[in-house]
Amino acid sequence: MTVELPKHLAEHIERGVANGTFADAPSAVAEAVREYRVNRIDPGVDSPELEAWLLEAIDGPMTPWRPEEMEEILAELRAGHAGR
């Protein structure tokens, strides 16, 4: 696959390779795609952080949420979703 980037992004990757931030250009692009998928909360992509959080939650104490807490959570989710 060939990917053409705008000049400013290509220069950013070249600088990153030169200073050791990236091993090479393909790894920089692959990392960017992984970050994009994780940050847009793609349910098809499980991050190590998500897995660790879920395992911690399973082992932790469980207390039921009050209805008003659930409403607050839902309101935050709806607001975040509407902002996309």
C-alpha cells in the first residue's frame, strides 16, 4: 500500500525518524492509525489499558449505582456523543 501524506505531515514523520521517535515511516503511520482507532473508541479495538481496567473492575468490590448516578452517566455519554 502506498500512502501520500501532506507535506507538513511527511516532514513531521521524517523529523520523528531522524530524532528516534519513530523507527521508520511505516511504523509511524501504523502507530497513528492505531491511536486513531483507540481514541475514537472503536469497539472493535481493545486496548491493553481497557483490558487492564476491565480485569480490575471484575476483581473489585461491586456496588449498585443509584438511578440518579446512571442518569448522570447517560447524560455525559449523550453530550459527548453529540459533540462528535
